[in-house]
Amino acid sequence: MEELTRQEVLKNLEKEIENIKSIQISNKENDSFRENENFREPLSIETTHEIKILLSWGGGEDGYKLTFSNDKELLRGVYYMANWGTYQEVELNEDELNLIYEVYLYGEYPNN
């Protein structure tokens, strides 16, 4: 299976946004987006919970963001850095994700 490039994803997103805008414009009068032949009915609308582990802040910020399902299942995680208007994140691989989960959250979903 080929890995998608960031460029491919951005191009597809651009097409999707243009499609949604055209649906919105063509249906301004009757507000019935679902009747438009180009409307893509979502398969589902789901929520997730993000836990942010802040390691530093101020002039520069870094940390981890772990995403959990509503069933408290760990789905994914990123390491991020932000500094004066710039932001970048890197997806954690499975080993890194499990390590961060065990070390910072002791392998349990936090009960706030």
C-alpha cells in the first residue's frame, strides 16, 4: 500500500472544500445541502479526546498530544513544537506512543 504524501492530502482537501463551497452557494435558497448531487453524506461523525502533555512554554513550547476515543482507547499521538508563530508536529510511531503513554499517564486514561 502506497503512503500518501502531504501534498496529495492537501490537494484532496482543497478539492473537498471547493466542492462544499459550491454546494453551499447552489443551495443558499432552500438550505437543503443533502439534496445536492455532489453532497457527500458522512459515514459517521465522531468525537475524540485530546490530552496535552506540556513540557515547556513561553518563548518556545513543546510537548505531546495524545488522542483517545470516547471509549478511552489510545488512537494516536504527536510530539509538537511551537515558537513565536510557528508550529510543527510529528506523528509518534507505535513504540513511541506506548512509551509516552506509560511514562506520563502511567498507562491509564486520566480521570479529571
